[in-house]
Amino acid sequence: MEKIIVITGASSGIGKALSLEYAEKGYHLILAALGKEELEETAKACEEKGATTMAVEFNLLEPASIQNLTDQIKAKHDHIDRLVHVSGISQRARADESSIEVDRKIMEINYFGAITLTKQLLPLLIKSKTPKIGVTSSISGKFGFPLRTAYAASKFALHGFFESLRLEHWDDGMTVTIMCPGRVNTPISKSSLDGSGKARGVMDPGQENGIPAEKCAQKMRRSIEKGKKEVFIGGKEILMVYFKKYLPPLFYKIARKTNPK
């Protein structure tokens, strides 16, 4: 019997690359994201690899849209085996330049949207013999960094929720893998929000020189399937996680150099 996976953010970047990774492994893919045309392109590419798909356009800012995705899944399936959250939005603005509306939007997409879908699909997930959740956090979910106050807060929140959920469903055999990418070559910095809530429209040089989305997706899939609890993915920027923990003075020296005046 083919396994069923739900992947959000499947229309581009890491989400698309991860969809193609799982397509090669014989999964039935339920692909969800904004952007109907791009989503259908991902579905087609997955089908060309021999996978079966269901593509559903949805918006994490709209509870009715999340419910619609859930309803469509429940109408066709009595269980799911994997749920992987990739959808999200980033930020490039100081706290004193960002409106509270922008902060709320980031939290709604990155945190509340993800946990809403998780709560709705949990009954289907725990019916699986091998239930697994993958959550895309960030290295910014391990430490604060300039221009990312709300973004970091949303990722910190994901860690708290999903670490707790892991323990609550330990006896159900459910694994929860929290994935913390660093710099990955995707459009996320280009679509990140400025202080007014508009897309920044510019790629970060670091992001542009990041690891390929395909390499990130490959490591994510392997980590999810192995049931790892947490994984860091990227280049030398991953060292900042360890600097913060073991060499705080060095961490703050490096982080302060990037702080815009």
C-alpha cells in the first residue's frame, strides 16, 4: 500500500524539492500551497516520476482555507502517514520599524497556520502504522538575530509546540522531526516582509550562495524517515548554533557585526 504524505509550501523552493524527493519513493502526495499554477507544475513533475498526487491551493492566513484542505483530505483518505510543514514567510526589518500587524501576520503564517493544520490532521495521522511529522523551523529558531524579531519568535514557538506534541504522542509511535535550515538558495529572502508588510523583493547574498534546495530536501527526507528529533542543514552558518551554546561571546561578536545601525 502506498504511503500518503501531506506537504505544505509545495509550489516552490524547499517544498517543491521535497515533493520531488518523496515522489521518487512511491508516495501519494497531497501538495498544498499558494499559487495554483506553480502548485500544478510541482504536481506534474511529481507525476512524471511515477507518483500520484492531489494538489490543493490554500492560504495559511485563512482558517477556512486550512479547513478546506483538511476536508478534501478526509473525503478521500482515512489516514495519512506523513505531514511536513514547509510553508512560511521571513522578515527583514528592525522591531522598531515593523508594525504589530506585520508581526501578527508572520506568527499567523509560520506558527498558528502550521499548528491549526496539525491539530486538524492528527486524527488521521495517528491511524498510520508509522506516523511522522516534519516541521521546517530555521537556525533562527535556535537564536535571535537582527532584522528577524517576529520571524525568530515564530520559529521559537514551533519548537515549543512540536517538542511538546512529540512527547504527548510518543506512545502512538509518532516521530516529530524539527528541521532547522540555514542558508538555502530559495526565494524566501526575496519574499520576506519589510516593516510595512511589503515583500522585500531582493535576494540576500548569503541566501543566493546557500546550498541548493535539492540538497536540503534530501537531508530533510532522510531525517524525517529516520525519526530524528532535530537536524541542522546548511553551510558554515550552522556553526552559530554551537557558538551560541558553547561560545556565547563569539556568537554575540559575530551577530552584532550584522546589526544595521
